[in-house]
Amino acid sequence: DDQALRGAAAGALAIIYPQVTIHKYLTFAPDDTQKALNVLIRMLLTRAPASKKQSAAARDAPKVKLKRFDVGAGDARAVIVQHVDAQDGIRPFPTRAQPRDTTAFLRHGVLQDLARLGTKAAAAAPSVLIALESDPSIRVRSAAALALAKLAPQSPDTIAALITALDHDKPCHGSCLLALREREVWELAFPTLMSRVDTSSDDTQRMRTVLALLELGRDDVAVQMALQDSLKGNSSEGVRTMVAHCLPSFNVQRAQSVDALVTALKTDSSSQVRRAVAISLGQVPDQASQSVPLLIETLDSDDPILHFAAASTLARLYRK
């Protein structure tokens, strides 16, 4: 009796079978609701096989002999690259283009329909996970990330899949950020991301996670406070340096951010972290009264790079 689910399935069937006129009031009986959802899931997992058909122009086109194989000059699926060599003349190098995925638009539409259904279509979440992890289409993977946040927002599998895609699927980075910002998803994702900052053995992954937290929680006091704690010496040098660069970018409690940076400039044992802090203080001119006295003291440092960073920051703060 789910009108939205029946309507989505009917619309999907109209896309699959456009040659068949489907009445706009087509509905499924109440006991067919699960069948309709199964249809959507099968559509989502559909991949278009490479077409073996050739156009008439391609069949009738002359063949170009290329050593061990023939290529139809009119076949759009084969591309001949002409390479001019001063000694050998023209040498053709054949490369085969990727077959066009004719069902990607269909899978994208299915994911949008599933996202509209929300948790009512939670049974489709495992199939959406597969789409996020392995679908060749960027649009489909992006839609899968957004759909997961609607279908199973409280699932640990959803959180893990979105964070993994955030790390490794650069074209879908923006969609993964939007999905993780969903309130119910963020409640689980935030502790998971912070645990990676504190406990991961991969320093590069920890620094990437700090950047992700900044993108996700620029206006979140809890994220800011957690990163300030990471600046107190419990994290690796690389993580503390990254946090020092990120703290001025938060839009909340800027005075507390400057306090944490000033403390790090006084007490941190790493010259790399202190240099990063000296540079970052120049990005918070509205809190210059807190940072300027310490920056002036830092000019006496024996570290020439730290001395230069402090001088540059003071020049920026007092630039007319």
C-alpha cells in the first residue's frame, strides 16, 4: 500500500520498456510491493553488455590491414591513431574505446527513486553499497552515496562505505561529504572519524581525516574542540601540523582556536608544528591582541624558519 514505492517502480518500468505504453495510473497490488522493490534492485545491478552489432556503414566500410587483426574504418568502436615518424612514415596504432554504458542513466534514476523512499526501501541498501563500491559510472556512485544516507543512516556499513569512498573515490568526494553531513549519519560518522585521527597507524590517513573533519564540521563546536585536543601533543607531528593549519578556518569560537594555537607555539616540542602555528595566527586578525605578544617573543628564536614565519605573520597583521 506504499504509493511512493509503487509509483517509483511504475516509472522505472516505463524507462525500461519505453515501447510499451504504461498508463499513468498503473499501480501494484499491496502484496506486490516487495516485488516492485526487487525490480528496482535488479535494475540497479544491471550493467550494459558491450554491443556486438555494427551499423550498416561500419559493415560496408573498407578494412585496414593492421598486422594480426582487421579494423573497420567505419566502425565507431575502433579508433586509429596516425603517428608520423620521420623514418618509417605513417604508422597506425589501433586502440579500442570503452563501450558506452547505456544503462547508467537508468541506475542513476533508480538510486534517486530509492533515496526518495528513504528507510522504507532499506532492503535495497546492500545493493546500493555494491553500486557505491564498484559501479563504473561516477554519476551512479555519487547518487549511491546520497541514497545510502537516506536508506540506512544508522548502519555501520553505511558509515564505513561512505568514509572509504571519501578517502579513495576522488570524483565522488563532494557527494560523500553531503551524505556524511546528514544529521543521523553524522552522529555515527563523527566518532568514527575522530577515532581514526587518534588511533590510526597510517599518518597520511590521519591527516586526510583531519581535512575531512574540517570540510564536514567547519561550523561544529564539537569538531573544533576535538581537533584542539589533538593539538596538545597526543597526536603525531604531521597531525598536529595539519590541525594547526586547519583551526583558523573554523567559523565558531575563534578565540578558543587562537588560545590553542598560542599554547602550541609556547609548548610544542616540534619546530615544524610551531612554524605552522606562527603562520596560522596570521589568519585570525580579529584575535591579534592574543597572538602578537608571543609572536614578538618568537622573533628571538634560533630557528630561522620560525623567525621568518613570525615576522611574516606580524607584517600581515599590521599591514595597512
